[in-house]
Amino acid sequence: MSTQPRSLKDAALNLGKRAKAAARQLAQVPTADKNQALSLMADQIEKQRSFLIAENRKDLESAKNAGASRALLDRIALDAARVKGMAKGLREIVLLPDPVREVVKMWRRPNGLQVGRMRIPLGVIGIIYEARPNVTADAAALCLKSGNAVILRGGSEAYYSNQAIGAVLRQACADTSVPQDAVQIVEVKDRAFVNELLQLESYIDLIIPRGGEDLIRAVVANSRIPVIKHYKGVCHVYVDEGASLETAKRICFNAKVQRPAVCNAMETLLVHEAIAPKFLPPMIAEFQAAGVEIRGCEKTCAMVTGIKRAAESDWTEEYLDLILAIRVVEDMEQAIEHIERYGSEHTESIVTTNYQRSREFIDRVNSSAVMVNASTRFNDGGELGLGAEIGISTSKIHAFGPMGLEELTTTKFIVFGDGQIRE
């Protein structure tokens, strides 16, 4: 039996009951009204930019005083561009088709019955996340548009940012027909509160954790509610024999350096041995000039002196920082074997001019997104046309890859008859 104070249980239960009631109302709200709320949210996010950045500054100061890493500070930070990006993501969701009540398939049975499948919301979704405060806006917007109520529990490292964004979003709901409790922000900092939420299987239909591997494993271990899992992103780029060196350099540099603290950044570079002597020395020099620490295999270290030798543990490491593991492989077969052994089924890319090998790479690599001649950084809901994403699933059930509006719905069967009875 739990020994947590009754007040925590009661607070979690109250949140769940309010969300459940809001979900029933939201499922019937017309698309136009949901879009009105989302547009108002976007307007208010921009209007309240100074307030949001000021609240975010409190989190940054606290994180710095606690000795937070560069990667964590980057994930927490809000500036004018990121606030504008949040608003842009909200407006993009407005433009997306509403999946709710869409009939995705219809067929007629021999007895004349018409049978179909229609999209419906999942119900109430709990989001448990760390650091990145933009998740508050992205997740709330996607849940709202797909007809789901959402309970948002951000990490203490971005507490003030999340509360501020949540207040803006809830006020926008209050000014429309969308129930305000369709978006709820957990105010309790006590981690024990999360475990109380994870027991509310009668009120919460799905849990989506976003953050480090430790957080996600803890949620999975303690939840009585289905969980969408994404433990980590060990993403690979494989530079094939005969690849365009210039194309490969642009893709690899972008995949590692553009924003290293996110899950779709490249962590391991695999290079065909035939192209490695020409490609790796200048590529590594470019990485090092950008502050990237290189950890290379024996062949890589033989080509470029003064770099650190990769240990076995480097091949499974999600650095989330300017650190890169490099391995020279015999061929694409060995590259795929490496990905299968050490990868996390998140994102992989091949750089090649050989169409047949690109097709084979796509067919054989079973990650949530497989790229050809493109950066791994594109495995993102917004970049793939889903609008802002609610997370990337690597668990295959019930979704695989970035989760947008459709992935936040399920389908029910609808049946039309004209008096048929079963014999």
C-alpha cells in the first residue's frame, strides 16, 4: 500500500476527474472552435513573449546555480526565436485537417451492412517531460486539435517557464468554447505526485514521457496506464562508397552540430572504408573546428592523429552534446549490422549516389525514420509535415516515429444497416 500523503492522491485524482470531464466535452467541440482557441493561443504566446522569457530566466539562473550542463541549459532556454517558433507551431496545427470523426475506410458486407472505421480521440493524455518548455505548447496544441484533454507535468528545471506557458494556454481556452480543463499544468513539484498520476488508469488513457532514459524507464516501471516509449536516440549516418563528399560533409555536420542536445542529432558516423581516407580527415577537422570531440575506431585513429579512441560503450551512447563516435566499416552490410546491434531504432541516414543501395538501406533498417541523403535532424513532426509533434515513439505500438494528430486518435467501428439481423 502506498504511504504517500492523502493530499497527493487527492490532488492527482482531482486532476484526473477534471480532465476526464473536459475530454468528454472537447470530443464534441467543432473544428472551427478548436482552431479559434489554437489561434488565440498563438497570438497570446507572442503577445506575452517578454513575460515568458522573464519567467524562463528564473529557470536558467536556477539551473546554472545547480551546475547544469551546457546541453541541459540549451534545452531549457527560451529566446525570442523559440517563442516565435512555439507560436508558429500552433498556427501550423490550425492549418492541419482535424482527424476527429474522419471515416478512414468503408466497405459493404454480403448481407448489405456498411462497415467503416472512424477516428476518435484517445481521451486523456498525460505528458511527463523534462527541460524543453516548448513541449508545453506543442503537446497541448496537438492534444486539443485531436480532441484529447491533456495533463502536463514538466520537470522542475523548467518549472516557471511551463507554468507561464500553461497559464497563457488556459486563458486562451477560457475565452473560447474549449473547456479550460482540457489543458492542465501540474503545479506540484514533488516527484511522488507523478507516481500518483500513473495509477489513474480510470481517468488517463495514455502516458507519453519525454526526457532522458532514466525518466522513461521509471515511468514504464511505475505506470498502470499504457506508455509510449522512447528510451534514447542513438542516431547514425552512414556515408557509402562513392557518396558525394560535399553532400556528405553538409549532412554530417548538420546532423551533429546544428543542435546536438536533441534526440535526432547524429551520435555515430559510419563511413565506408573505400571513401574514408578522402572523407574523414577534412570532415574531422571541420568537426573539431566547431568544438566536436571525436572518438574514433582503430582505423579512424590511424587516419587522423590526436583523437580519442572509442570504447565499446561509445557505440551505444546518446551524448546529447558535441561528442561524436566514428567507425570505418567494410561495406553497407557491416554498417547495417552496427546499427542493428547498437542503435535505438530512432533515426538513421545513408549518404549515397547508388539508388539500389539506398533502397536496400530503407528496406533493411527498421528505425522510426530512415533518411536517404538527408540529415537525421529531419525526424521531427514539424519538419515532416505533422505540425508540432508530441514525441517520437520507438516502441512501434501503437505509433512509430513522430506522433502527430492522427497518432493521438484511435478508430471505432461504425456499422450502417437497414434492418439486418444475425442468423
